[in-house]
Amino acid sequence: MSRAGDLVKGFRTRTVPRERTALAIWFWEIDRVLLSLIVALMAIGLVAVAAASPVAAIDRSTAQIAVNPLVYFYRQLFFVLLGLPIMLVISMLPRPQARRLATFMAMFFFVMLLAVPLLGSTVNGAKRWIDLPGFRFQPSEFLKPAYVVTLAWLLSLRGKDQTLPVIPLTGVTTALIALVLMRQPDFGQTVIFCACWGVLLLLSGVSMRAIGALIGAGLAGLVAAYMFYENGRQRFNDFLGIGVDKSVGPDQTDLAFRTITHGGFTGVGPGGGQHKFRLPEAHTDYIFSVIGEEFGLLACIAIACVYLAIIVRVLLRLLDEEDVFTILAAAGLTTQFGLQAIINMGVNAQIFPSKGMTLPFISYGGSSMLALCIGVGLLLAFTRRNPFMGRHTVVKWSGR
């Protein structure tokens, strides 16, 4: 063997991991595509709220007090700047800590939800908010993501012990939440909570008999809501045109549909919408129609595609996941997020009756924005993967 070969043979190699900071590890673990899509929705929301803010400002102006046309845009910008760091901090938590945080939040906001009938304030005929010095918050918004994660944790325990009564426990809890929400009244949130519970039960592997019972209970709930929930019955009748007096003018869903289609495919241009001034709550429930009027149906389709991309991205992320809790928690949070977006867009497109539900990350609202940031922060924490650990080769002389 040549002298060069002997020299090479005298060396042995040892591969060692390269040191990384906690921030660097988080950067490699986080789903950056998902995070980018969420930030894009926030940016779209700021533009949409700026377009709809003058409508809300005019509604709240009086002869003595003039409201800044962009006041709701400035508030939304504040909520975004507050919520984005919260989302990123929560996404840095290890999965056990994120689960414990969600469980604590679920207990706290469940108590707050029960306190709404006693401490809550009434806005637009609904008693859903609790007023504290300097701010107002809606407990049900913050309870949603925490409830889903806690529900996923309880149902994941069935894999360890089939005798645990987690299904009856989660069913009673969900029924109690639904009862409190219907007393506010808030039918839209009730649908979200019950749907998330049903999806998680399905994913946890319940029997077909149980699934059939769930479907029957859901249909019975809709019938009961129509019979005993006056506001919901009126909205459903308006949607179907039952007993509607056309002489009094179009209802909310008619106005929303006329607004969203007025701009055609390309829209009338930013600030050029006129139909939006006839909409109730144009900056919250019907902001999707404002987008359609000023930026066109193509913009609405693009936004719907962003929501679809977020859902598909999370589901693809879960394909090779083996932890049951992680699968249930991420799927439940995605169901909550996607269903809320579908309901809001469907109402604006006159597919569903009016529900009074915000469009995630786009509609104006402090409680909604902060709760969504918490939920997505948990989702990012649960979908993190091990980072790509860079490696380098250390050459050491072994001697001969």
C-alpha cells in the first residue's frame, strides 16, 4: 500500500452533532408553510377590516360624536400585533407543556362561561361577553381551542385503558357547554363545539352504532333548536322564505349575497363598494361579502383556497404521526378552524342561514383574534417535528 494510503488508513472519523440553540431548533421543527399561510390570512384580514371599518364607524357615529372611519382597523392591527407573539410563544412549547396549558385554559374558561349569565353583558340582544376594567372578552371563543385539546387528551386515554368512562364524561361536558351557549343564545358556537366532539369521537375509533346514535342526536338537536330557539327558527324561516314579507326588504343573507356578487370577478376597487353600507356588522359576520364587492369573486376564491391549503397541510403533516393524542388534537383544532370558515363563507354566499360567526383571522374582533392565535399556536406546537440535525466530520489521528 502506498504511503498516502497508510496515512488515510491511520485516520478514523467520528461524527458528532452540531450544537443548536433552542430558537434554531424551533425554527427547524415548526411548520413554516403553515405559519406563512396563517400570517397571510392576518394580512388579508387587515386589508379587509380597513375596507369594512368605515361602515361600522358610520353605524356607531352619532350627531354629537364622530367615529374615526379607520378606528376598527387600528384596533384590529393592535390585536394582530398582540396575538402573533402569543401564537409564536405557544408554538415553542413542548407537547406536554402545550397540553397542560390547554387543559388549564379549558377549566378556567369553562368556569368563565358558566359565569356569563351572572356577570355577562348584553350586546345586540345576546349575552356572551364578560366586561372587565378596560376590556371585554367572550369566554366561548377562548374555550374552543382549549376544549378541543382537552377532549383529545381524554379520548387518547382510551388506548391505555378501555374501561375509562371518557366518552360519557366528554358527552356530558359538551352537552353542558351547549346548554349554556344556547341560553346566551349562540347557536353557531354550539354547532362548532358539538361538531368537534363528533369528529374526535369518530377519529378515536367508536363503534358504528355510536356513530349512528351521534347522527340521530345531531338531527334531534337541530329539530329542537328549530322548535324552541326563536331566533334560530326565524333565521331558518328567512333563509327558506317561509312567512317572509318581501315588502319590508331583503334579509341579512340576501343583502350579503347581493354585496358579494356586486363586484363581479374583479371587484369595484378598494373603498369603492356601496352595497357594503347596507350590511349589518360588515366588519365581522359579513366581511367576506365586503371582500367580494371591492376585490372581486376571484379574491374570495383565493381566500377559500388559503383555508383549504391550511386544512390539507395539517392533514398531510399527520400522515406519518403515530401519537394518538397529537392526531386527535391537531385534527380537532383543524376541524374547528375549517368549519368556522366554511360556515361564515357559506352564510355570505347564501348557502347557510345567518349564524353570526366570524371569519377566522379576517373578521374584526379581539376575542376571536387572540383565541385563534392561541389555537394555531397549539396546532403549531403539536405538528412540530424533530429538526434536521446538521452533522460534520471530525478527523482524528489514531496512530499506528
